[in-house]
Amino acid sequence: MQDHRPYHGHIGDEAESLALSERELDKEGAISPRAPDAFCRQLLIAVEQSPVAIAITDLAGRIEFANQCYLEITGYPREELLGRTPAMIQSGETPESVYRDLWGAILAGRVWQGELLNRRRNGELYWASEVITPVRNDQGKLVSFVAVKEDITERRRQEQELRLLATVFETGQATLITDAEMRIEKVNQAFTDITGYEEDEVRGETPKLFKSGRHDKAFYRRLWQALLESGHWQGEIWNRNKYGEIYPLWQSITAVQDEMGDVRNYVAVFHNISERKRMEQELEHQATRDHLTGAYNRRAFDAALRQSVSKANQDGEPFALLLFDIDHFKSVNDRHGHEMGDEILRRLAQRIRESLRSTDLLARWGGEEFTILLPDTRLQGAATFAERLRRQIADSRIRGLSVTVSIGITAYRPGDDADQLLSRADDALYRAKKAGRNSVVIHTEPVEGVQEGPAA
């Protein structure tokens, strides 16, 4: 086992070295010049117990003295160090130019200061900050060197981590750091690029500055609950930038705790997902829309109809369904060409969309057939809308041509499924055509004394 007691060399017993008589002290308690041996003993003890590593070498670099801290840093026992040069602790990874500069300075009588990468006895590398001072005798001649070193391995590691974090902070995603009260302390350039705010404009503010108004109180309650329970939250959030523009972010917020477990900071990392949202919307549009008319396609309509049926079955919310097609459309194509037919389909769809509420859904059912889903609408209201739509189309002209439509109507009945609704609407449309076209027919439950038929 290594002996960690202070090393006193040839000076004898420790108690003796510390026992200074009154004659060896001056009036102020300092060591008297008349007690050089006591002074040397006390000085040696101080050097031996110093918290920094100290070594003394001759002019050839051979170690003549090493204190306890030096032994602990290098891992070598004193007997392996004395008479050897510091080359034994060199790592081989410090550039030769550093040693040339070192020896050039101290042999010229100048103090050298720098950092060296050394190797401990167990092979472990460590960084040392060293100051090497030339020592001269009374005649001014160099007689030895005193090296004072400090193990700075941990400091270097921390500095490297800080540099790495600084690099990530400045070149990574937008980052915002707040204190425990959510007051902003620091932001990076990516934050400024996204939000438009410079750091001095937001320092001391809270993230409420960026609220878009799109999220309710329940959203923020869930966010804070996740932060308090797990120390982390991530998700999509809409914010407002310096110029008033609202945009979507994907954001991650982490609570940073101190040694006592108390929250010290919050770190938010985010990036703008506007382009991703735009692409998602474009893909959704392509998947759900008819490429010619811009109306929803049959697949999207089927999904919306099933959803409406499910909702109506649960809470009884009424809705109506219109199925219509363009009268004599094949003749238009045969006489005027398919380009004219496509133009009629496009303009008709646009005209109908202008007559709909935001909750209504227009879909191209196939060919010249369209369907309209009217939420929160009863049969009579749907009939009134359908008749108004029929007249608007009949009274207008598209590329100089007169166009009319035939419309079949039905409404949700308790227990209906999507197929039953479509079947009734299709039957009503068939009878509208059979009745001479350019007409509206309602499919109703048969009631004694009342015939289902045209709405007008």
C-alpha cells in the first residue's frame, strides 16, 4: 500500500521538525533568520503538503525531489521517480515543438508556462498545467529547475464539453433557455432565424410572447402536466413570430434540475415544420381530391359519409345527401368534344362550391355525377337548397352552353348505413331523370295519402 504520509527526506522525526523553540521565533512569530535549519524543515513540510505538484530537477532534467501531490498525480512511488527524467511520464502525444520551446526557455533562464499531455503509471492520460522556473545560485549560475504542475484533466474535459455544447447550440436547431420561472435567458441564431426576434428583444420575457391563440387552456395544462411529471414534453405547437405570422413548430421542452432535484432551467428545442405541413396537405389533397374538378373524390366522400352515419347513430345529428348529374352530358361531349366537357365539369364544380357552407362536402361521384353531403340539415332544408341550386345552374350558361342537372335527395334515418342512404339517393336521382330531367326528387318514407316525388 502506498504511504501517503508527508515525506521529509533526511530531516528526521516529524514532531522534531515541527517543534520550534521560542528562540527560533522572532517577536512577530515568524521564523528567525538565526534558525535556518528550522526554517528549512518548515519550508520542506509546506512544499511536501502543497496541494499542487512540485518537482525539482537538475540541469539534465533528472528528478531530485517530488512532493506527495506529484506522486499522486503521476501514480509513481518516489523511489521510481528520483534520478529519472520527466520523460518517463510523457505521453508521446505532445508535439516535439512544445518540448523544444520548453527547453529553449528554461536553459536561457526564462520561466516556461504551458500545458502538457502526460501519462500516469497506469497508462492513463492526463493534462497538466505546468510552470517551470530556472533556479540560480548566488553567483547567478543555473543549478536546477522547479516544476509546479496542476492536473487539469477534468477542467479540459469540461471545457471541451462546453465547446461542443456551444457548437451544437449555435449550429443546431432553434434553442431557447429559460430560468425556473420561464424567463428567457438565452437563445441561439437559429431561434432568431425562425422567430425574427434577437436575443436582447426576448431576454427576460416569457414564451407567452410567441402564443398564437390557436391552443386552448387545456393544451397548455397537458403540456405543463407532462413537464412536471416527467420533466419532458414534445409535440406540435403553433406560434406567432415577430411579424405576426403564425407557423407550426415541432418542439421539445426539457426541465433541467440541480443537485437537489429542483428545476433550474427549461430548455426548448424546436424547428419550423411549415414545409412539412404544406407537403402533408398537398399529399392529402392529391389523395382526397378529384384532379379535374378539385372536388373531393369518391374515396374521401365514402369516408366522410361513414363518419356522418356514425355520428348520427350516436347523437341523432341530422344530415342530408344529394346525388345529381349533368343532363345529356354525353351529347355535349359528342358534339363539342371532351375538352368542352371537362371545362363544364370544372366550372360547374366551382359554381356549386361557392354556394356551399364550409361544413358541406362536394364530391365527384364518377363521370358527370356529383354528390353533396349536408351536415346538420333536415330533409326539407336540403330540398330547398337543391331547388335553388338547380335553378342557378339552369339560369346560367357555361362557355355559351345551357346546362341543367337532375338531383335526388334523401336524409338520414335512424339505423341507416351508408349503402342504404346511397341507394335511396340513387333511386331519387333515377326518378328525377325519368320525370324529364332538370328536376329535384326527394326520397321520403311512404306516408298514407302522400306520394314521394319532385320537390318542385
